[in-house]
Amino acid sequence: MQIMVIYKNIETEIDKIEKLGKLRKKENVDFRIYLKGQDPHRIDEIVYRLNIEISKQIDCTTCGNCCMKLTPVITDQDIQRLSQRLKLKPKQIKEDYIEMAEGEQYFKYLPCVFLKEKKCTIYNDRPEACSSFPHLHKKEFISRLCGVIDNYSICPIVFNVFENLKTELNYK
Ligand code: SF4
Ligand code: SF4
């Protein structure tokens, strides 16, 4: 039997998370340095578990903050899917929705044009970078800490996983 762990004090208020991100900037950078000295496999296991448990307590359909603040990298496969979904040629998708930056393709509008009332209107065909956000299920967490700290102020899942990681590691 699987037991669902309920975390108290889960913070989902975006304004508060943004403020705490600024206030705890130094603390988070220090915690990053501390994490770099830990066993990466152990940290991956804890983060993987925290992500699953905490994600169950946060409803992305009432948030949508990543779609308002971040623009995903778009692959050619994403464009193919969008092309079928929107019934437009890939060339048209690129002209209408994509821009290049540092050799990568991105959506050019922020907030994302596909976000309506905090929900993705192309959910089943959204870009891979959207479906894998906030990337906490991936291995090598401690090699991606700069991005994690950036997302701490944007995504309630990242914020609460990071805070609970500090608690589990008895980080002062
Ligand atoms: S495609 Fe959907 S999930 Fe991705 S940024 Fe736009 S609204 Fe968000
Ligand atoms: S992934 Fe994070 S920022 Fe995006 S909708 Fe879910 S909780 Fe909000």
C-alpha cells in the first residue's frame, strides 16, 4: 500500500513566492554550494520523491505562472505537432509563433499565446519543454541548480520542493 504524504505549509501564492525568492537569494546560493558537496544520487532520490508528493498538492491549472514568465525552447518535433494541431504549415508556425535566440527556437510571445485562463489550450500537443517543466523528475539535480534557483521564484512546485529539501537535509 502506498501512503500519500501530506505536506503542511505548501505555499502557492505567487506574489509571496516572488518576494521570498528575493529575500532568500543568498540563502539559496549558499544552499546550492552545500548541495554541490552532497551525494548526487541521494539528492536525486529525495528530489524525485518530493516532486511527486508535492506536485499532487499543487494544481497547475490554477497557476499557469511558468507560461506567463518563461518561454520554452521549441524543437522541430514540437513544430511538427503544432503544425498538425493548428492545421498550419511548419513554415507558417515559425513565422507566426517562433523567434531565434542564441541558436535556439523559442515562442516569441510572453505570456504564451496558448494560455487561456491559466490553462494551456494545446495541452496534449504542447512543446516537450513545457511538459517536462519544472524538470525535477530528471537526474543530476545538483548540476542544474542555477536554473532551479531561477525557477524557485516562479514555480510553486520548485519553491516547495526546494524548501522541503532544506528541511529533509536539516539545512540551517
Ligand atoms: S504551450 Fe501551453 S504549457 Fe507551453 S507555455 Fe504555452 S500555455 Fe504554457
Ligand atoms: S509548473 Fe509550476 S509555475 Fe507552472 S503551472 Fe505548475 S505550479 Fe505553476
